[in-house]
Amino acid sequence: MKDTDELALNVVLGSDGLARPAWASQDELMRTYYDTEWGMPVRDEQGLFERICLEGFQAGLSWSTILRKRPAFRLAFSNFDPPAVADFTDDDVARLMDDRTIVRNRPKILACIGNAKATLALRSEGGLSSFVWGYQPDNTPSPRTIADLATTSAESTALAKALRKKGFAFVGPTTMHALMEATGIIDTHLLGSHRRGSSGVWPS
């Protein structure tokens, strides 16, 4: 009974009868994101580039803030098409700094542009997806409670270091751990969640 009580404290049973962590039960937007996107494999270059940029913009903010602004981010950053963003000029930086619909942070904006250029450079080495997924661990965490969740790992630390060497910015170990969780590289759904094992990458 103790294990059951412990899980109950860390997942919330929704009106649909499905169990989710508390952060994914805040509102409809977060529930939909959790149920359809978070933890699902992202293997395409553009998708991973977008996630890296958005995780960087999220630093110091809540993910719900970034998620609500994601349509505006996509419009402002040419749908996160790496070649297009890599060609952004000082005029684009000025435009973005005047755009109240996104997070107006110059270092993060410049990092996104620089990351686009670094993404293109990686094409000669197999591409961004191959590079990032190369840090998939042999095993995934099996968190029973929120307290079991780490914010970094040996793999996220190594990935952050490797990306920085390739010219990426705003890719620290914590940010890369969040990226790995969000894109299915690891499965950190709580064992009591209805989404555990849903990615197809890891067993439930």
C-alpha cells in the first residue's frame, strides 16, 4: 500500500481517468502536449533544432510560457528551418528584439542563429539527429516519484560538452537533459503515468 500511496502523491488522475504528473495536469495545453508530444521520438533535423532553440529560450522560465509562445516563435524564426535561420542578419535580430510575442533575449536569439549555423556544419558529419541520438544511454530511468527524477545525467553532460565544441550555445547539461526527456532519448514518465513506454523507444 505504501508504494501505491507514494505514486498517488506524484500523479494526478484526470477527469478522463488517466494518470499524469502534476505539471502535465495544469491546463488543457499542458495536458495535450504531455499526451501527444512530450517524450515522443524527434529524429528529424528541423524538429531537433527547434527543440534545442526552445529549450534554450526556456532557461529561467517555465515550459508553459514557451509552449504558449511556440506559434509566435515558429513564425518569427521561419518555422525553425536551419538554413533560413542561419541566414538571419542584424536586421533580423533587431526585428526579433522588437517582437513582443516571443522571448526578447538577445543572447538567446543570437544563440539560435549560431545553432542554426552549427546544425548546417554537422551535416557533413552525419547530421544533428545522428549526433544527438548518439548520446542515448543503454538504460532509461524508472522514476516512481517526482523525487526520483534527476535534472542532469552523464549523457546529458557529455552531449552538452560535445555540442558546445561544435559551436552550439545555451546547451548546458540541464537543458540537454530536458531535451533528451522531451524527444524520447530517455523515458522519464513516472511509472504510474499512462504515458510510460509510449514512445516505442523504451519498454513500459
